[in-house]
Amino acid sequence: MSHSFDDISAQLKGRHRKSARLKWISMGSLGLAGLFLLLFFADMLNRGLPAFQQAYVQVELNYNEDAQRMGRAAMDPEIAPLVSRSFERLIPGMIRDNPDLLGTTEQRWVLANSEVDQYLKGHRNSLNEAEQAAIEALVDSGQVALKFNTTFFTNGDSKMAERAGILSAVVGTVLTMLVTLAIAFPIGVMTALYLEEFAPDNRLTQLIEININNLAAIPSILFGLLGLAIFINFFGVPRSSPLVGGMTLALMTLPVIIIATRTALRSVPDSIRHAAFGVGCSRWQVVRDHVLPLAMPGIMTGSIIGLAQAMGETAPLIIVGMVAFIPDVGVSFTNAATVMPAQIFTWAGEPEQAFVEKTAGGILVLLSILIFLNATAVILRKKFERRW
């Protein structure tokens, strides 16, 4: 069937128009996704950056006998209500560590309470007009100021928002990730090596491969239920500990590492294997001395991404109890601990306004760590990638 030149030209123009429409639709989708991402980061920055500042009050403290007995140093009665109650709890310990403080007076910058902090940041608060006027007078005299919030990075959790920090959650996250890495990485790499380089292609190995792919796609909360049933109820691993949290996350991370490792092994050309066999190497020598070193950059990249994904998980850790209130920082794999996502989840449920910015600040810290890990994975891949 013949077509005229005009018919063919019309068909080509129609195809070009469809191609152009598809191109613009794709670009619009990408731009919309970028806009949503930009709005998300802008909202987090707007809410979270105030968490890195904290209100402080300059007071004159008189360390008398009442300070040692009642845990309260004498200070200006107009300023005392503005000071955080958490500071009063530190006074007996300060006098115990330094007895020479008794009978002395000093000027000191101390934490203000959360209501003063929220007022200075322009957020909702419950201060009356007289208290607001007193704060404005202290601001004019330089006795109240917003300073960098070191307590956010050096303290554990607290029921008083002005003293709540993320350090205990960071330590718990590090301990949990160490357990996850120690279990998931060697088991995942060795499993992938066996399936890819040694296992025969039969129904059993095919069934294992299908189940590994399915495990990588199931909801993470199911791994939490599995960890609760096996590690806690059956083996008696301490609840809420980094040990049980790391073991649970290791189950979730294993399929990701296995799949990434197998992909990295497949990227090594068969000519490398054939050349090693040609000079008399055994199969294990081929894998150990040639295939595995060449695949290691891809293995490391996949493992880092898997650990970054595990670090951001909350649901499985809630099931195994890692939402404990941890005011003090402890370095132990078997004691109760919490992790950063669980700490953020806990703060999000607090009724005080000051915890809203703590929640957003914790999210910013967690996002920064995750972005750093993913950037590290990309850099390693670019630096050590071999093209064949």
C-alpha cells in the first residue's frame, strides 16, 4: 500500500508532536517533584533552625546554705520565674563538686524556660503582659539573649523542652548501626557470593532468590514483629537495647545487601574469571583474588545505602521497644536505648510548642546524616568504579 509524500510528512509531524508532548510532560513531572522537595526542605528549615538557638538569662546567683539544702540559689525574684527549673537541680551537684562556691556570688548565664524561649522566637506562648514586659526590659539591658543551643547536642532526652537533647539518641543509633553492620554485611556478602558464584541453578536456589527479592519489598513493621517474636520472646534478648534493635534491622537490611552484592558481582566480566581459571586458579581463588576485589566498590555502595535506609526506620524499632525515655547517655549494647527516628517520633507527640521545633531540628540532623551517607556511597562508586 503506497502513501503519498504529504501523508508521510503528516505522520512524521504527528509523531514529533507526540514526542514533544511527552518531553514536556516528563519535564513538568520532574519540576513538580523538585518543587515538592524544595517546599519540604524549606518547611523543615523554617521549623527546625530555631531549635539550634536557645534563650539564656543572665542572673546573679548567691550560693548560700539554702542553695545546698534546698537546691535553689538566691536570685532576683523577678528573674527567677524565667529560669529553667532544670538549672535548680544542678546546684547541689555544683556545690558538692566545688565547696568553695558556698557563701559566694557570681554572674552566670543560665537556661531560660521554654516559654521565654518561644516568646523571644516569636512563637505561641502563655506569658502574660507583665511577664512579656519584664522580658523586654531584660532584653534591652542585655540580660536575656538567644545563643547557640549546645544542650541540643550535649544532652539526652528531658521532659523540659529547653533541656531536651539528641545526644542519647545519636549514641543509641551508632550502637544499633554497629550491630546491624556486624551481622548484615558479612552474612549478606557471603550469601550473595554463594548464590552467584557457587550455587547450582536448580529449583532450590531459584526459590531462595525469589524469597530474597520478596523480603526486600515487604513492610518494615513485619521485621519488627519478627524481631519481637524471635529475639525477645524466644531468645530473651534485652528489650529496648541496641542489640535487639540492630539484629532486627539486620534482618531488614540483609536482602538489600544481598541484591546489591549480586549486582556488583555480575558486573565483573566473565573474561576475568576465564583468565584466572586459565592460569590454574581454583574457583575460590578466582572469587577471592579477582572477582571480589573488583566488585567491592559496588558492594560497599549498596551496603551504605542499605544502612542509611535502616537508620531512618522507626516502625520495627517501636515494636521492639526502642522508644524508651533516655535522659542519660550510656554506651552499652544491652541497656535500654533509643534511636534518632524514635526520638523524633516521641517529640512529635509532646503537647508543648517548644517540642515542635525540637522535632524539626532532629529531622534536620537525621536528614544531614542520611544525605552524607548517600553522598559517600555516590563518591565511592564514582571513585572506584571500573568500566569494561
